[in-house]
Amino acid sequence: MVTAVPAGDVSLIAMFPDGTTQGFDHFALVSGTVSGVNTQSLPGGTYTVSAHYAGDGTNAPSDSSPVSVTVGQEASQTFIVVPSFDSQGNLLNGNATSVTYGSRYIIRMYVTDKNGVASTTGPPSPTCFTENLMTCPTGTISLTANGSPVDAGAFKLNNAGYTRDIAPTLTGGPYSFVAQYAGDNSYSASSGTYSFTVKPDPVSFGLQVPNSLIAGVPFQASIAAYAQYPGAAATTGTMTFYDGTTQLGNAVSINGYPGSYQPAFFVFANLTIATAGSHTISAQYSGDANYAPFTATTTVNVLNPTTASVTFRPSTVNYGSPVTITGVIDTPVAASNAALKPTGTISLYAGYDGQITSGVSVTMTVGQSGNWEIQVSATFTPSTSESFGISYNGDTNYAAVSAQSNFLTVIIPDFSLNIPAAPFNITAGQLGTLQISVVPATNNSSPVKLSCVGTLPGGYSCSLQPSTVNLANGATSTAVLTLSPPSGAALAHNAFASKSSAFLFPYGPNPLWPLSLL
């Protein structure tokens, strides 16, 4: 009888007190036996272990008698690792000691055996899953920061012997982490510490102010602030404005927007600078636990204020009579300061007639207060009742200003037209004339402009001579209306004038054109 030497391998089978089984190391048979080999795969605790032979096709499977074993706990080590990432999820630091509030990072906790060594660039080495995945610690780790639970507080180890907080909600500030591993049947309890800082998120903004500032006149400063990594917490703190080292008004409280909203906050403040000249304005954000302080500055040229007035005399004139217009631009700067003598352009204008350009006189002088003053005068004949204005465009030292006068009344005398009642007959192709009388209603003097308005028939033209009559002392003036035919005209027309001062020249059954005298 020939006996075949068994081949193949033998595995260890553990049966736990609850009746469950688990296979562990496999050992290759050498000449049908396994001798002098060690296993480190058995978990801690008391249970039975048997050897199982799967057979080799010639020799049948078999099992050994179970043997009771007790495996004690081995020492463990707990490590805290904080990898940080950019906004795209790319690794920045495998084990960061600080991050910026709102940036991306996770907190990992590893449990290893006594061989684990901490790393400044990533996980400890070796980790359990690189030694023997079957022997990795199980159970939970509790994580605290400055004595308070971090997020969920307790984190369950995965089958690779580590766990993580993938969305930490730590606010800005320094932290002392403590990770406490409770242990299991195979590993004793252990703890690890880690010093960590969440730095304030950088904030940036510009300071916006009007282009032209006037000393003593309030203006609005505006700010739109942006966070580099907008986090869950809203921005708080204060914004304080300074003119050099002098605070302007009261600090403004910041109540920003939470989450990823940008801008992180807005500020609007009404400020006043008392003196003219070059000033450096700054806006200083105090920051808070999560957002860093920031200061923005801008340099502005503050102008001296100016005032304007414009008057005229007399207050009422007859049509065609002139008025004298006087304007004044006052400043708060002593005339002894020659360097601040005003420059720039001054304009006078009438509300209806437009800009006054003729006969305008501008004088730089010393006002009654001893300050620089600009005086303007002009003589002007208004065409109708209207008001007058003055404007100064300012310069690098003085603010622009304008003013409006009271209303001037221009008396325009009334008149009537005296037109003959008899029909005005014109032979076709011939020239016709008609004398018109302009009768004044008062003794006031004024010109009256006459013109033809309308569409003439058959190429006829219309003229009035003179086109302007000057009424004076209640005397009637006359003008001659002339209707001129085209060359070679051969049309016969009956023309007549009505008391309404409109001339109608019929062509067929309907009138073709009206003629108005103005």
C-alpha cells in the first residue's frame, strides 16, 4: 500500500464564544506538515482555534481538534492628521498645523500598533492596513478641541484602522486636539494630541468716495468687502474711518452675509472733512475670530466751499429795454493767501435766451469779509420774462457752484392789425400789394415783427416791408404786404383779407393757404 504525502495548505479557523467563525493565516504544507511558524493575525480574547486542511485531490479534507487560546491586548497609538486642500480638491499639505477659515481640510485619526511613527507630511507609518489589514483596530475615537467635542464628537474606525471628520466646522482660533481611542479586544486604549490653528480668512476691499469733496460738506463713503474663503459664519466686527489719524464719525457695525455669499459685507457711511487740501482717508476693518483685519486708503483733494448769488435791476422792464445783471462768487479763503486765488470759468445765462456772452465783465476782488470774491456784471436785453443764472466751474482749490435769480417781468405792449375790409383783387400773373396798419394799445415803446406764414399757391411769394415796425407814443405804424407771382403765371385769383389777420387765397372750391401776421 502506497500512502501519498499531503500537499496544499492549512488555515487557522477561530470560533468565538458567540458561535461565529473566522479564518486566519494560511500555511503551506512541507512534506505533509507545518512546523515552527508564527501567526500575528489572531484577535484578542479567549476562543478556540482549529486547523483546517482543504485536501489535495488525493487526501481528503480534515480538521484538527479545537484548542482554546487566549490572546491579550497589545499597545495602541492614536495619531491626528490634518490634510488641507485647495479649492479644486488638490492636496496642499499632508499634515497641516494651521488652515485658513473657510478653506478645505479634513481631520483624520489613525490607530496603530506600537510600531507607528508620526509624520509631519501625512499619516503615521506604518499604518495597520499596510502591516495586516486583518489586524486593524476597531471601535471608536472621541475627538475634542479645547475640551469640547468636535462636530459629532465620536467617530467609528473603518476596517483600515482610521476615521475622519470630513467637514469640520471649527471657527477661527487656536485649538488643542485630543483624540481618545477606547480600545477593543486586541488593542488597549490610547490617546493622541495635536496643536492646530484656524487662521482668520483674509478680507479685502476698496474705499470708494466721490471725485469731488468739499470741506464741511457731508459725503458718502462706500465699501464692498470680499472674503478669500467665505465660510459658514457671517462677517462681524466694525469699520472705522480716519482722516489721517483723526477718526471720522462713529465706527460702523458689520453684519455680513453667511455662507459663500460675495461680497461678504457692504458698508455705507456719511463722513465730513472739515478742511480743504490733500487728505488721506482710510477705512479700517477690525476683523473678528473668523475674518482678518484689513485697511484700505485713498487720497483725496478736498475743495474749499463756494457760494453764488445773482441779481438784476430793475425788476420790471418794457420789451426791448436792458437790465443790469450782477453775480457774486464768495469763498472762505482770505485774500491775503495769494496761492489760493480762485481761477476757473464763470458763466451767466438767461432762462429763455440762453448763455449771455456779450458785455460780461469778471473781476477778482476782496470781499467785505476780506476773503477772495469774484464779481460778474453784464447788461442784457431780454426777449421775454425770465430768470437769470450764474455758474462757476471751480478749480483745483474751489468747488463748483451755481445760483438762480428771481423772475424778471418783461412788459410786452399789446397791439392790433387794421386790414381793409374790401376784397383784395389781383389779376392773374400780376403783383399785388396791401397796406396793413399796426395799432398800439398803449403808449409803451416796442418793436413788432411781421412775417408771412403758410403755403403760397402757384409759386407766389409773400413779403412785408418793413418786416419790423417800432411802436412809440401810441402812434400807428404801417407795413405793405406784397404778393409776387411767378414768372409767366396765368392764374386768376380772388383774394380777400379777414379781420382775423389771415389771408386766404381760394383755388377752386377750397382755400389753399392761410397767411398769418405776427
